[in-house]
Amino acid sequence: MKAKDFQLTIPADIGERLQLENKTTAKLIVKRGRLVVQFDESRLSIFQKRVLVWPLMLALIASCGYYWFCGWQQHNYVRLTGNDSLATAIIVVGVIMGTLLFAIFFIHDRNNPNNHFAKNIYWRNFPVIVLSFALILGLVLTGSMWLLGLLFRGATFDRFTASIILFVFGIFINFAMIYFALIVDATILTTVLTLVIISGVVISMAVNDQRYWWHHNLSFLGTTDASSGWQFNATLILSALLMLALIDYLFVSLRRTFPKSRQLFVLRVLLTLTAVDLGLVGVFPNNVAYHALHDQVAIFLVYFIIALIVGIRWLLPHISKDFLYLSDGVGIALVVAAILFQVVGYFSLTVFEMVAFVMAFGWLLMLLDRIEALVDLGIESKITRGK
């Protein structure tokens, strides 16, 4: 006797949100012990013909343009690295092409009803997201060209071969940026935020190693005495803007699940003030002219973090005990670090700032992850056997 099929009940509000109709076809995917119900989506794929033509066409135009430019400059042979090199062309052209395609496809997918992330992103946050992905692309290309320069030291190509290499790199760059434009969501935006702030701080530390920045404090990296201090300050400002974009998206998405929640409103205000304060630390560097203002802004940043850690048990719905224990542990660790610095004198100012920054920023990222989990909060349903 043939076994009877099971039936999954989908709540009416979920059906309306997904615009389901009678006899809508769906694909059931069993993956790692989970059942995934996937409906036919109208979202673009990088393998569709109308998408494929864009990266190929732009890469071909860039390659032909570079071949013509080398001929105009009478550069029949091009070095891999150095001034007027192939690496420079790949970085500059790649960032321009990739950023342009990312912006075009991100805007295009905003009109897609299945793209809930892009629909809940305000236009004021769009330039920040594009700039962040452009920055990450630039860092990846710069690092890749530096590595190729080490592997193929002194390599030189004729302009036709150089144009072919540029074409190949252009295709990969364009496909990658289109792919991220089509799949970007809160998780990817959080990853970009992490990459931006870590890469910016690490690069600032690296370029100031000869100035012994650790003998002063972490804020020294953004002063006029530091080398390229503007990069450190720009990192803080861009990270703050990314945080604001992420906060905007998360709390706009939460309105559907938790309408008129006062606790979430207070949490949003605290997170927004924290992000704005982080940006102000970069706007007012620790120079002589802004020293007092910089210290006040930095102190308020500490106050906002403490308020979030203490108040999170009342402000965040469905909070788990594990996250509460983690929050308490971070709060206690920050107090211990402050005592070791101010009372005992065991920590230097730089060590205290580094420890506090890592713990506070790591906790903020986990908090944003918990808020994102509320956006994707599951709704209970039933599976019954057909009659």
C-alpha cells in the first residue's frame, strides 16, 4: 500500500507576504537535516543571459580601451607592478567597473518583491553600502596585485597580452560584484562592517609602526602626528555610517513582527547614538584643537556601550540566557580591564583601549546578529498526513 503524503500548513499572513496563489508550485529541499521550501523566485541570477552580457561587455570595453591607451602613451611593453603598471590599471579599472555594476544591479533589484533587504534600505544608506563594497574590492585587488608582484617579480608584458590579462581580471571582478549585489543582506553587511573597521585599523597600525604608536594610545593613529591619520578617521566614520544603515534595515524589518514596541524603540535610539558617537570620534581626532572634545565623545561612547550591556535584558525580546551570560561577562571584563588600568596600573592606556575596543565591538556585532535573528523569527506550523 502506498504511503500517504504529508501536508505542510502555511499561515495566511506568510502567504500574503510571499504573494502565494492557489496551486503555487514550490521546490522542497532537504539539506543538513532541514526542510527548505523554495518558491519560484523572480530574482536575477548571474547565469541569466541578460546578466551575463554586462560583465563581459564592460570587461571587453575596458580591455580595448587599455590597449588603445597603451598605444597612445607609446607603451608597447607594460610592467606588472610599479608606476603606470598593469597592476595599477587592474585596481583602478576594476574598482570603477565593479562599483558601477554593483550599484546598477543593487538598484535594479530594489524593485523585486522577493528582495526584502533592498526594499527596506533607505536611499540615504545606498551610497554608504556602495562605498563600503568599493573599499573592500580595492583592498582585495591591492593585496592580490602585491602578491602577484612578489610571485612574478620584474614581469613585463606586451600591450596585447596585458589587455588580455586585464580582460580576464575584469570578468571575475564584474561577476563577483554583481553576485554580491544580488545576494547582499544583513549578514553580508555585518561582515563588510567587520572587514572595513578591522582592515582600516590594521592598515593604520602598519603604516605607523616606525612611529611607535603603541607608546601613545590608539587615538594617536588618527592625529596629525601619525602617518595617514585621515585613513583611521575615515575608517571610523565609514564604519559608523555602515552601522546606521544596518540599524535602519533591522528595525524597519522588525516593525512587522513587533509593531509599536517601546523597548525596541529605546534599543534603536541607543544603537543609533552609539553609531553616531563612533563617527564623531573620527570627525574630532585627538589633535590639540579637538583634544577635549575628542575625550568627551570617547567617554560618551563608553557610556552608551555600558547602557546597552546593562539594559539589553529588558530591551531585546526573546533574548536567550546564553547571550545574557555573555553580556554580563563582557561587562565584568570591561570593569576588570578598567581597574587594571586606572587602579592597579597593570595595563597601559594602549592595551586598555585595545582590549576594550575588541570586547565592545565584538559584543555589538553579536547583538546585531541577535536582532537579525528576530527579523527571521520562525512561525510555528503543522505537518499533517493527507487523508
